[in-house]
Amino acid sequence: MRAVLEAAPFPMSSCRDFNGLPMPRILILSGEASGDQHGASLAEALKSRDPDIELEGLGGARMEAAGVRLLSGIDKLDIIGVPTLPELRRAYVVFHKLARYIRENTFDAVVLIDNPGLNLRLARVAKRAGQRVIYYIAPQIWAWNEGRIKKIRRYVDRLLVILPFERAYFGKAGVDCRFVGHPIMDELQQDYDVAALRREFGLSEAGSIVGLLPGSRKSEILRLLPVMLDAAKLLLAENSSKGGAARQCVLVHAASVPRDMIDGFIAAAGIAITVIPERPYEAIALCDAVMVASGTATLQTALVGRPMTIVYRTGALTYQIYKRLIKVPWIGLANLVAGRQIAAELIQDNLTPDRLTVEIELLLTPERAQQARDVSAELRKSMGAPGASGRAADEIMNMIREASNNSRTLIA
């Protein structure tokens, strides 16, 4: 194991001077696909405030395109549930490489994005190394593992939260916490031209559209997409037997999932479905009802204003562990933010094609469509104005400036 850790060390980066002062140098550490997107948006906002800022990090293609120099010799982690032995080995290697890099370098800020399994451990390393630690997009400890609040209070200098209820929750626990709004609001349009979208994606002008959002992880695709496709097949067949305008289906493809994986499942199901890559909001807007994997996509669907059924299934062992740890009444983020059940949840053994078909059928009414629009208006008011990434960048830059001013005062 030591040989693995010592191989392919990260390149050292020299801080150039800018007007006689060191350039701000920030390390951004994200985890899965959504973290890469949030990291990219944050990087763009930081660059807009200081084009000469030096950004390094752990992430993916989006962060790299936004100007973050990705640390070499390491890939981002994307582990959910109880990790396998190979995943544990990889996580061990990733952690120790990053820990060494943090100890051997000096940053104006270490910014951690979500991914608490890795990032809370790195927060301790960074804090003990004398680094300034900022956590953007808080770990959801209000759902489970509340004991982590002690680590956050001890090792995080400032927590930047994106859900409205988190400010009071973390503030009550004595954490320096700022609500910056949700990045989702930066991408959300006020309204969508559904007729134009139907034409763009080659969909018929008549007939209802059912959306499939199976998630952004391979494990989610494996467990959820076959059930979704079986339900879609039943929905299409049932509608065909009744006559009238034919139903249509669209599927949102996340870039983190290989397209051939998606196509393979669709081919096996033997149904016509329009795959829409990387445009979740437009795809959701097209739909009259949506089956959606638990996660951020549930909040996206609620904010666009479409009725949905939330689904999830994980490994049997993971489910038994989480079932005993989770202390919130729902797992869907949209339900949690709304503070009530606005969408049915089909979890684990309750998720079957027949049950999912029944739930989606119940959503395809004018009354449920209006309810979804009403919920959308309510949630949009609570989520904060657009500009979350910019406000997060301002918090980070302000902390750096304050520290710099304090240092000058001490020197003087």
C-alpha cells in the first residue's frame, strides 16, 4: 500500500506574485457528479472576481473546463452506500494522497463540497495543518449521523449552506454558518415553452409525456432504470389499449453515466423513448408526470412544477443500516424542503413496476398538475434568489481578504 501512495505524487504549484502580493490560491475538493457541477460554478464565480486566482482541486471535466487545475494521479470518488473492498482501497489511497498534499502546501482556503465521507476527514487534516477550511453544501447530518456536528464545529471555519432550514439548524449548534441560496436557482428558468421543446426533441404535439430520471450514478442506473422502463412499458401499453393520443417517454441522461449503458437497458425493454442528455430542466418541463430517483433531481422537478413519484433502491445491507440511522420522515429532498409529503416515495421492496405504474397514472390529471405548479411557486420563494455560486465566492474571498488584512495589521 505504501508503494501505491508514494507513486504519482501531485505536482507542486508555485504561487506567482500579482502586484507584489501572492495570488490567492484555493483548493477545491468535490466528489460526485453534482459536486463537480457545483465546483465548476463556484470556480467560474471566483475567476470572475479575481481572474488571476489560482484554483486546484479534485473534481471532473466541468471543474477543469472552469479553470481548476485537477490534481494529477487521482480520480474523484463516487461511492454510495456500503463500500466494496476495492472502493475502500481506492478511498484509502485518495485520502492519503490528498492529506499529504494538503500538509505539504499552503492555501488561502481549502473549500470542501458535499461528499462528507471523504471531506470531513480532510477538514480535520486541513485544520490541523493550519489551513482555512470552508465547507460549501453541508453534509446532511440533519437526516442521519448527527454526531458529525462536532467535527464540523471543530474543523470547519465557515459553513456555506444551500437549504433554507439549514441556517437555523447549524447556527443553533454553534457553527459559523451562512445561507447562500441553492445553485439550482441559477439554472432554473421562470417558465418553459413546452410546445417549442416538443418540436426541438421530435416529440408529438399531442399525448402526455412521462419522464424517467434514473440518477447520475451507475449503481442507481443498475437498480432503478430497469424498474422505470418496465413501468413505462406498462404505461404505454395501457394508454394504447384505451385509444386516444399516444403517450411518449423521455429519459434524462447524466454525463457521469455511459450512454451505451442507458441504450442497452432501453434496447432490452423494447420501447421507444427519447433520451435527452444533460438538459434536466427542459426534459422535466416537457413532462406531465415524472418518475425520479431520490436526490437533487426531486427538488429540480418540484421547482419546475411537475408532479412526480420519488423512487430509490440500494443494496440490502446498506438499506438495513440506513433504515436504522435515518431520522427524517422522508428521503426525497423535495419533501424535506417542502416540510411535507408533496410526492409519494417508493423505496426498496415497495418499488415495483406495477406500483410505480399506478402512482404515475394518479399524477396524470389536471388537478395534480395544478398542485405541482402551486408547490413550485411556494418552493421558489423559500429557496433564495439566483446567484448562490456568486454569494459563496464572495464569502470565500471576504474570508481571504479579512485574513490578509489581519496579517498586515499584526506585521505593522
